[in-house]
Amino acid sequence: MPEPVITGVPDTAFMVAAWRAQESERPDAIFRDPFAARLASERGRVIAERLQANRMGPWQVTVRTVVIDALIRAAVERGVGTVLNLGAGLDARPYRLSWPASLRWIEVDFPQTIAWKEEILRDDRASCRVERIALDLADRPARRRLLEDVSASSPATLVLTEGVVPYLTNDAVGELADDLLQMRGVSWIVEYVSPEAARFRKKLPFMRHMRAAPFLFEPADWFGFFAAHGWRTTQEKYLSIEGRRLGRPAPLAGWLRALLRIQRALGNRDGFGKSIGYLVLAPSKEQV
């Protein structure tokens, strides 16, 4: 078996930045990130090149980028004053998008990722206030201290975990959900993968490259899982549906398209349409 392209979760940040750079170079790009290529560097370019057979990965990153941009904008317009990006990777939203100068944007990630980002963006200027914190999110005591500090200084915080939760175990996600629930005025953008999509994903050839960064979060009932931890869904954005709206439909293989047509004929109207997305959660009424 060949050596995997991804040697650990930090590599995925470079992979995602490279895919954002690829999208930005397209004449029909649905977003442009002028910082992505620099952040991805040769490391990200090589990873993306070796994974070029995986068309779904770049598509998902492209569509989710636009979806999350819109979700954050809506939250800021509603009065959120702090964005807490946990597992921020090489995201450049504070730089490539225009935000109120008063917005506080906090990025948290592994020390090596934060150090790299600081170096690459040292001469660039964000449109809002940016703070970076080097922290392993698996360190729960340190994570709790961070969340307590942010909550104490921010009456309304939007937490973003873009591409983070899938790499955590069910227990770890439950602990994170419990910790975030203690913050005041909190809402949370989190990735949704249906149980069917999670099972199907395991069978993809691409997964052999992810052995060092496996997807671990697989609750039997995604919505029930978060409801049990005190969260309710307030917004749902599914990548297949949004991709079609944006003129960027999912690059599904012919056999999969045929299978989905059969499923629809048998009465499964959602099919692939609601299999992967990003949802906004808020504390349940009982928790407010």
C-alpha cells in the first residue's frame, strides 16, 4: 500500500488552502482567496496534486467556503461581536472579506499551524481585529479556560468548527458541545454528515490517504446527538443544494448518479441532497 499523502490532521489545512487556491484561479470562481496559494505553499500544492483524482474534496471545500461566508455574515449582521474559529487552519476570512472594524476574530489551532500563518500573513492587514491562539483543542482544561475567557469578554460569540468535528470521536464532540454550551450568547457553525454519507465515504479510494487523519465522528443520529447535549438547529445549508444554486453541482460519478435516481424513484427524495452540509446550532430553549 502506498504511503498516505496526509501524515496528520495539520496536513489537511494545507490541502484545503490548496483547493481554495485552485478555485480562486478558475475563470468562473464562486469566490476568490488571494491568500490561499501563499498559505498552502508548495506543501499544499503537492498534496492537492497527488489527490487530484479526488474531485469531491475540492468541490466540498469550494461550496462550504461560500456557505460559511454567508452564515458568518448573517450572524455579524444579527449582532455577533466575536467569531471564535476553532481549528482555524489556514482560513483567511478576516483578510479576504470585509468586516466591521470592531469585529473580534479569534483563531485557534495547533502551534505549528499558527506559527506558519503568522509568518505568511505578517505583512497583510485584516479588516477586523484578529487574535491567534496556539492551542491543541484536545487539551480540555486549556480549552475550557479559553472558552471562559472569551465568554467573559463577549456577550455574543459565533463558534466555527469548519472541517474539525469529523476528526473527533463521538465522546470528544460531546465534550466540546458541553463546553461550548456554557458560553453566553453562543451559536455554533458545525459540519453535518448523514450516517449514510459517513458509511459511503469510508469506501472511497481517497480514504487510503487519510489513514493518519481518519474521520471518527459517526453518531447514529446526528440531530439527536446534539439535542442530547443541549443544542437545537436554527439554520441548515446542504452542500449539494447550495452547489446547484451556485452553478457548481457535485461532480458525482455516473454510477452514483444512477443510484440516486433509483433512490428518488423509490421515494427517497432527499438522497444526496441533504447528506453533507453546515448547520447553525444554538442552545436549546431549556438551556437558555
